[in-house]
Amino acid sequence: MNLESNKISVKKSQKELFEFLTKLENYEQLMPENIQKFEVDGESFIFGLKGMPEIRLVLKEKVEFDKVILGAASSKLPFTLTANIIESSEDTADAQMLFEGDFNPMMAMMIKSPLQKFIDTLSQNISKL
């Protein structure tokens, strides 16, 4: 299952946005309002939204200034969440969130809508930085 947010413009340079997204504690600012738990632990963080199970994301890969890839810590629900960062000018960048997961069709059908809403919220909150 592949989902993507709209591309959004951010009033930060590509480098500034990349550095912001590689600091895991900053993701708390991007979370939806209904967040109930957020804890950073080394190269990972765990978050919980009201009515959903807690999820641990691990910093999997950084491609300097272009991409930050987070992945699920659990192999039960394998997925990645990628932030693509594109320079649009010296002091602005475009960002897009991509979600890729390997789920059975029933699970995909149940989680597609909440996941799309989640990555759209992350994107919208990035645009407010």
C-alpha cells in the first residue's frame, strides 16, 4: 500500500528542513492534536494517538538534505514513512510525505483512510513551521 501527501511549501531552506526532520524530538510538533503519548528513545520514537495502538518509528536512513526515512520498529506491520525534501529556492523547500507498507488487503482497507489523514496532518503541520 502506497500513500502520499500533497507537496507543501515550507519557509525553510532545504538544509534547515532536513535538519529539523532528522531530530526525532521535532516530530512531536508535527503530530495530530489527538496525540496522547510521544517519547524519544535514541534513534526511535514512540507515539500514541487516541483510539489507536502505539507505534514506534526508527530513523532508518538519511540522504543528506533530500530525504528522511522512518520505519516501523515492529516487523508485524512493516512500513516506511519517507519525507522527500526538494529545494525550491534559497530559503524555501517543498516537502512530501510518502507511506509504503506491506499489509494484507483487509488490513490495508481498514487503515488506509486513517493513515492518509495522518500523513496529510504531518504535511500540513510541516507547512506551518
